[in-house]
Amino acid sequence: VAKQEDEAELSGFGRFSEAALLILISLAAGPKHGYAMTEDIEAVAGIKLGPGTLYGALARLEAKGLIEVVKAEDRRRIPYRLTGAGEQALRAQLAAMSAMARLGEGRLANA
Amino acid sequence: MPEPARSPTRALLLALYPRDWRARYGAELEGLLAERRLSPAIVFDLLGGALDARLGPRLQPTDNHGANDMNLRHWKTCAASVPQPTVRQSLFGAGLIILATLALTTVLGLLKQKFGPVPAVSALRDSLFTLVIALSCTTMYMHQRSWRAQAVFAIFVMTVTYLIFLAAESI
């Protein structure tokens, strides 16, 4: 049940679900501010997150306690990092995606 | 590091976000925008983000997952700066919606009489309900802003809404 709740953390984000997942994956490599996240996500996933989408997803992740601010002097470049709950939600989401990928590959192999 | 001057377009786009949202994320968003060319896709994305920030769920960091003191302090300040509408403001909003409905239906009747069922008139007929809803959203969600800001936002949203209906009518 706890695992399903962790997966549901992101699916409840509506149109921000994909952006939220990409942000969590980006932050799994270490704390980043908004611009660094968009650059990283574009490099690894080829998706350029718009600033409105980025901050819509960041606000939701922060409100859910999945990410938190790292104290910084420059208010225009505030870094974020994963919280324990964020790491748990990301692991659950990635496990669910892996299981779905294996299922699809298995079905394709038998097709 | 000195902050670069804000361009009027960037400032206008940021102004579309609610005051409490800007207090929390405004400086960051401004910093991000300073690093990018303002393409139509980014403008569209920001308009969507501003609508979401105004009409979407009100977001506050939970304090049971380690949100730090700075965040909580920010949000408490923001929450205190957004007063609930007074009875007078609510009554004014309700009156405005009734008056807008009356005015728009009167204009619609006059235009129908004069021009008949041309696309511009049909679009007004079809969009009337949505226009009044757009106006009511402004009075509900922007009551803490100046009259000028409310008027600009209402006119902008109503114009865009009408143009969408007009485009659909002209296809």
C-alpha cells in the first residue's frame, strides 16, 4: 500500500507529472537550481521544460515535501534537493515504470 | 552580483502570477528568464503557468518532510498578505457579474437586430457564459490586486476568450 501511495504522489500532479518525474531524476544526481535542472533535463531526456511548467511542477513537489530548498545567498538561483520522501517516491515510480517496460517487452517478444 | 534590468515583457508576464506565488518563486523565475530568449513557446508556457498558479490548487509546503524554516517563514508571510474578500467586495463581485450578464445580453440583442447571425455576433452569443465566468474569476481571485490590474486581466482574458470563439465560428 505504501508503495502504491508513493507512485500516486506523482500521478496526482496531472499535466505536471512528467515534468515532476524529470525534476526528481535530475535532482537524484545532486542539488540544482531551476536553470541547471532545465539544462540537465534537456541533455538527458531531450525535453526543454518551459519556465511555467518547471515552476508549476517545482511548487507541487515542494508542497508535497518531495524536494526542499538548499539555503543560498542568491534568491534568483535557489538550489533544490531531494528529500527522503522524494527519493522514496522516485524509486517507487521508476520501479513501476521498469515493471511496465518488462511487461511490454515480454508481450512484444511473444507477439 | 547586480541584478540586470527587467524587460517590460518579462515584467508583465511575471505580473500575471499571484502576489504570494511571486513572493516565493518570482526571483527564481526572473533569474531563469534572464538566461533565455523569450520565444512564443515560452510566453505561452508562462501564460499557462500563471493560469495554473491562479486557478490551480493552493500549494503550501508540508512541514513533515523536512521543508526548511526559510520556506515555512516565506509561506506564512505570503498567507498573511492575501486577505479574504470582505462582504462588500463579495457583493460588488456578484453585482458586477449580474451587470456584465445584462450588459452583454443587451449588446448581443442589439447586434443581432442590426447585423443578423454573422460570425462576430454568433461568437459573442456562444462565448457569453464563458466571458462572465472569466470576469467572475477575476473578481474572485484578484480581489487583493488594484482595480487597474483586475481590469487589465479581465479585459485580456475576455478578449482572448472571445477571439477563440470567433476563430471557431469562422472555421
